[in-house]
Amino acid sequence: MVVTLSNGIKLVLEKMPYVRSISFGIWVKNGSRHEVETTNGISHFIEHMLFKGTEKRSAKDIADEMDSIGGQINAYTSREITCYYTKTLDEHFDIALDVFKDMFLNSKFDEDEIEKEKNVILEEISMYEDTPDEVAYDLLNSSMWKNCSLGFPIIGTAKNVSSFTHRDFKNYYNNKYTPQNTVISVAGNFDVDKMIEKIERHFSEFRNNKTEEQTGQTTEYKVCVVQKEKDIEQVHLVAGFPGLDIKSEELYTMSVFSTVFGGGMSSRLFQKIREEHGLAYSVYSTHSSYEDAGLFSIYAGLSRNNVESVLNHVLGEIKNLYTDKITTDQLERTKNQIKSGYLLNLESSSSRMSSIGRSQIMLNRVLTPDEVIERIDKITIDRLYDVVSQVLNLDNMSLSVVGDIRGLNIEEMLKDAR
């Protein structure tokens, strides 16, 4: 059920009378791709700051109040959205709602708290630098989408994080956090009419009607090979291809293919590279979709001695898709696997809240479970191979390699593997 509140916020509700919880999320259509170079990282920083106190509550008060009811509270920032969410027992929801309303609408962006949180985020940036698979993905993204904000790191840069002020936060918040840019989703055990009245009452004062031209909305994929020398034991390799955007009718087809190709222990990549040849501990494929772009990626963590062999096998498995074709039986098993995972997730109020909220903010509609199952059921071998031929074009393959790669000619290896 979707309701438009008096101030323009879209409210998405799903009643689940068989559970004892209520999950609540506030979704803002703003992330790192909506920033410019000088503000890169501010969306993620604002996400942190909303937990750091209001005129009514300190940061400790927020934590204590949620702990006192055993409630879960968290947030995340992605390239296109920021989400704040909580899960509580149904009997404690009113307390969580009051805390969230206060955080979202009345955060102080206190200068002392900003300075303290700068150190926290700078440590987070350092932590990412110590996570080489994250470095490999960020390096790939920033190179593939070099001239657009989709390639910006979500966490931002140390230089930007160190420079942000109270005024920067207030200006950016006021520009981006508007009712037209916001969706609230609720799933769990509640009375629908009473819930609508509660949300309307709590958020009616949110009347920021400022509109600003969105930034970073044009993407242009660039083929690239990027490398970063890092003194670590493993080499981390990510191959990337331009994928499907979030509105694509073939998004579930892509999900099925990625599962068959590299989505689990029975997948082709895992069986070939780890089980048959023992060349990598971790190897998988995944697909990420955005408003107007997508990325199909293949990751492997391996010894420097195995880089050439793994590249050959990755490209070999892509080529083998046309000689050793995916069978109808494999397709049906994978479709059943995805449908089972999807339907089992619906039994969780938090998963359902996340699903309906993200769908509404990104697609401006909520797909029903029946619609999702119908889309999966309609996938055929021919449709799957149409998507494969569209996405897995080796001429469009980009590569990111991070680790001890001294003396390795990565570009020559890639050329030979092709």
C-alpha cells in the first residue's frame, strides 16, 4: 500500500500480522553520485551526523533510548540512496518513531561533534585502505566512470572529510533532504490506519520544498585496466562489464545468470577456479544496478603466481558459455533457488521493509511478490543468452588489480587471455 502524505512524502506500508515486530525505514534519494568533487563524502558524513544529537537528545540519549527497548537502529549510504532504519517489537514502535523523527528533522550538526566524527570517518577511510578487495572495487568504479560522479567513493576523500563545516552540512541537508526526495517504508504488525495517522503527525512539519538540479546523472562507461601496488599477501582482481540499469526488464534474468555463473559453490567459476584447479580461495560474480547504469563484476582473491591462470580461466569460462551452454535443468534449479531465497526473506519484517522502500524510492512503485515470481518464471534460455551477449562483451571488459604485482605485466596477460 502506498500513501502520499500531506507534505508529499511517499509512505509504503505492508501489514504482517503474523510477526511481533515493526521495521521502519526513511529513504532519501541522495548518495555519492549526487555530489560534486568538492562535496564528495558529505552524504555519508551526514548519515553519521544524524545520530550525533538534537536539541532534545544527545548522541548517548539516542543510543540509550533505543537500547532500553531492545531496538535495532542503523543507517547506510550508497551511490544513490541513504537509508535510516530501525526494528523494534510492535509494542515499542512509538518510542522508536519519536527518536527517528527527532534525528531526521532536528539534528544539530554540532561543531564539536563534527570534529570528533571527522576522526572516526578518517579511520574508516584508513580501514578501507586496509581492505584490498574494497580498494580494487573502488579503483574499478572510479576508472570506469572516470568523468562522472557515479565513480566517486561513497566514503569520500580524507581532504574533503577534513574540510566540512556546520554550514556545509546544513546547506547540503537543506538542498537534498526534501519530502519529494524521501520515502518512508513500514512493515510488520500494525493497524494500517493508525500507522498512517502516526507517520503523518510526526513528519507533517517536514516542509522543505526546495528543489535543486540533480548532479551526476549522466554516465559514460570507459574501458580501463587499473593497477595498484600494495604490500599484501594476496592479489585482488576485479573484472567489470557495463551491466543493466535498475529499470531494466531483464534485471532478474541478469540475477539468474550471475548465480549460475559465479553466485555460489555450484557455480561455474567456483567449480572451475577453486574446486578443479585450486587457484583461489574466494571467487564470485555479482551484478549491481543503478538508475541509468549497471556493473557486472567478477572477483577473485589469489596468489600473485596465479594471476595469469585465473585470468585465462575467467575469460575461458565466459567463452565456454557458448560451447558448453547452460541447460534448461540448470536454469530451472537456479530460478527455484532465487525464488526460494526471495520468498523466505519476505518472512522478515526488516527484509520486507527494505524491499518495498528501495523499490519505491528507485522505481516509484513496489513490485508485488507475485510480480517478482512471474518475472523469474518467464526467464528462458534464449532470454538469458540475449542478456549474456549484451553484457559479456570481452571488448568492454575492464580490470582492476590490487596487491603485490611487481614485475607482472597485467595488460599483456589480459591481451593473451582474450
